[in-house]
Amino acid sequence: MLSNLYAKWMYAWETALTTRDTNRIVRPLEWGFDWLQHFDLRATLETTEPLQQLIACNQAIVQRSGEFFGYQTPTDFTLERRHPQLFPTNVRPETLAQDAELKLQAAVGELDQAEFLRFTSPVRTPYPENDQVNARWYPAPNSGRNGAPRQAILVMPQWNADAFSHNALCEIFNRFGVSALRLSKPYHDIRRPAELERSDYAVSSNIGRTIASCRQAVTDIRSCLDWLQQQGYQQFGILGTSLGSCYAFIAAAHDPRLRVCAFNHASTWFGDVVWAGQSTRHVRAALEQQGLSQDVVRQLFTSISPMSYMQRFAADPRRVLVVHARYDLTFPLEFSLDVLANFDRHRIDYVSKVLPCGHYTTGETPYKYLDGWYLGSFVYQSFRHLAQEFRANRSA
């Protein structure tokens, strides 16, 4: 009885949080072939029907994913100091007031400047601001001391995250001696085109653009690893939340340097989340208007689905954490459990943690502290293990 009441209360709270923003826009369905022009589309030419062409294109990307997510290391890495800004994606009064307060603090000298890694993304888009990668840099003062390896973690927040999301985690990691780069995903915070209030172009009813956004995120992650190596870092991990978890998984599947992987909310098929999740109901509305089904939508996003790269991910040894929420209405529980089942099937060594809340309520008290404990303790223990392994190899 009590469990049923708790579930009803949690679902109601979760629904309230996912419906409080009024600036979600239903955009028309677009195939978006122009966003995939760099990729050889000859595999799609057996049919002239756009839907089937795009499904075939997804299949070709999966088969040649090393090429699709390949890149050239940028040559213009720079560190930039500036006052951090919020870059909110909602228009709620309390958020706008917080944004205004931060700008005032910066103007009167009460807000410290922060350091950001900037470089040009290996993937180009029509939006110059989006193509300038932004990653807030949290170097650990004691990194690499006493013969320890220099360790760093990349942090990828959730879809529509503001620029302060997950910064506290980076500060926690610094206490462990682990440096952190908190990435702004494509079309997020400072990278968001002026025409947008939300980070809509990262996930939308423009199929090709959504796929291209994932490709850009993955190459940006791998470029950050290149920069860290240039700074002398030796061991690397990644933490991704929600959409950031998807990007993190695909990057790790294509880059064995990522030895520590924390997936904070995870799912197998990108299209299933788009179809069934509360946060993407406006995207689903556009797809339904054109008569598409869940099965078809899954096929349209196969190339950016973690499930497509499960075997590739399993090929390299890693320390893996998966956190999911029992009452999640954005990444429904069945999809998270499917991740665990496939990890078992592929014999991936992982730790599973369950939150007694939902997707959005993960960011609310007290659940955010429980989530932070799961993530922080895993990162600490995993990097400590890697350090021990490093020392053992040096003394052998």
C-alpha cells in the first residue's frame, strides 16, 4: 500500500517537473540528409523513398562507425578565462532571476573568472558558435604527485543543461586528485545559436541533424582526450547523464582510452526514449503527425543508439557504473533494465545502482545527494584502482 502511494506521488512529481517548461516547440519532421553529406550515402541509393534511404543510411553508419565517428585532432586548443554564465534553457522567473544575479556579480567584480578549454570542433555546422567547443577546466592541484598517474574525467551533463549543471561534481573529483573537463554539448549553453531558447537542435524531429549532433559530441569528447594527453594526463574516464550518457557510451565504444565510465541514466535505443519519454513528447508529436511508429523511429536513430555499439564497447576492459531511477518517465525503467541485461549478455563488468526517484527528481533533494554519492564513490574507487594498476606495471 505504502509503495503504491509512494509511486503515485513520485510519478506526479516527475510529471510536474517535466511539464513546467512552456517553451518546448513541435517542429516539423525533416529527414535532414543535408546534415549527413560528409558520409558516403551510396548504400541508400537502392531506393528513392526518403524513409527507407535514411534507415539504410543508419545501417551503413553502424557498419562503418569507425569512419563516421573518426576525426582529426584540432590544432587550435586554447585556455580562455572569463566569468561563467548560466545560459538557462527555461524562462521560469526563478531561473531568469538567478541568471540576472550572476551577471550582476560579474559586473561588480563579485564573481570569480573560470578557465575554459576552447577549440574548433572537428565537425562543422552552419552555426559558428556551436562549432567552438567549450569545456570548463577543473585541474586537480595534486594531480600526478608522488609518482601517481595523472588522471582526468570528462563530464557530459543532461540535455538542456545550463552551464552550471554538474560543476559541483567536478569540484568533488578534484578532491580525489582527478582533474575534470565539463563539456558543453553541441547546441548547449555558450554553443547555443541565438535563435534558440532551448537546446532543441541536439534532439529534434530533424533526424539527420540529431544524428550529426551526436557525431559532433563524440568527436569533441575524443578531441578533449587528445588535449589532456598533450598536457601529460595518462588515465581517463567519462561521466554522462541522460543524453550525455548516450554520447559518453558511444565515445567510449570508439575510444579505448576511456577506462572509467559512469552512465547516469541509460537506455539501449535512442528512438525508444524519443518515443516513450516525457521529455521528448514534442518530438514524438512531430513524428506521429507523419504516421511514423515506434519501431520505425527506433530504426531512424539506430546509428546513435548505444545498443548498436554494445559489442564494440565490451571489447575493451573498463570499470563501469550504471545508475537508473525506478520511477523514471523520461528513460522508462524497461529501457534501463535492458541496458543491464545486455551488459550481462556481453559480459561487461559493471556496478548497478538504483535511485528511488525519477529522471528529473534525481536533481532534487534528497535524491541528488544519493546520486552524487553513487557517482563520486565509484569515480574515486575506480581511479584509485587504475592508479594501483599503474604503479604495479611500473614496478614490474
